[in-house]
Amino acid sequence: MREPFWDLGQRIKTLRKQQDLTQQEFAARLGVTQPTVHRWEKGAFEPDPQTLKVLAEMAGVSVSEFRYGPGGGVRRMVAVAGYVGAGAEVFPIEDQAGSGIDEVEAPPGDSLATVAVRVRGDSMYPVYSEGDILFYSRDLQAHGIDMASCLGRDCIVKVVNGPTLVKRVEMGGARGQFTLMSYNAAPVVNTRLEWASPVRWIKRR
């Protein structure tokens, strides 16, 4: 699966090569580190708004076009379907299009199955802060648990006869069981899940 900002990363890489600069030289020009440029080009992270503005000026295009590509700027909106609150539990509002507590701009490469939830409180700090938006795919709910995409990753999970949570999924002690890891709370061990869908994008507050 592609990294969430793959297309943007390719535009950054193309711009750097057009400037005939190494990643180290490009980083120095932008006031960042070489590993940061490397992560941008891989599509793992996007630059902050000020750096995007500088990159767009270097490329001679608008910020919107550099960020989203030609014709960029017209973006689909996604309903925020609920909150991630105390204990990293998702308190659902509604995950159907056109409803929810708010709307946010869809992440790059999204599909009509993309769902968003807003972080509330500090139960997931320091990885996620209050106000961050987490995106996941509703399509994967219908497929139960895809081991390859879920193990070792932060996922929205539905516990059998239990709550919907945001946890890192690890193998449990028996077949069909999983251990759900938290960042500042005890793990939930050997539990069964109805479905799991990886957190695909994060929109920082």
C-alpha cells in the first residue's frame, strides 16, 4: 500500500532533482534535516504549511496545485463520524456520508469509504493530541481482520460484544485472539475482534 502522501512526495522529489540538489542540499535550503526530506519523498509525511508555500514558490505554482497536483484545490469533504475519547474508545455519531459532527477535507488518495474520527482528551498522547483527526476505511470493516495490514499498526477495532477502540493490534495467546496495545494504559490481552481497520492518515490539529 502506498504511503499517504505518495503523490506529494513524488512532486517534492521531482522539484529537488530539477534543482540538481542532493537531499542534504535540499534540506539545508529549506532549513530541515536530510531524513525529513527523505520521509517527504517517500510520502510518509507532508511538510508544514509554511514549507509547502516555499516549495510551491520554488516550483512556480500555487500551493494548492503543488499540494494536490494539477487541478488541485477542489477536495472532497469527509464527515467526522465520532470521537476518540477516554481509554481510546470511539464514541460514534454516524459514519455515513453527509452526516456526523463536522466535516474535514479528505486526505489524498481517499475513497468514498473513508471515515474520520476526532481525538478528544489526552488518552492517546504523545502519539495523538486532542483535536487530531484520524482517517480509516469503512470498506475494511466488511472483511474482518486483514493480518497483513493490521498487525503491529494502530487500528480502529471493534471488540466482539464490546466497544470500538483505537489500539495497536498484536497477536494474542490463542488463535483468533489479539492483544490491544495503548500508549499510556495497560494492554487489553487475548480479546476477540469483529473487525479492524488501520489508521490510514492523521490530520494534525
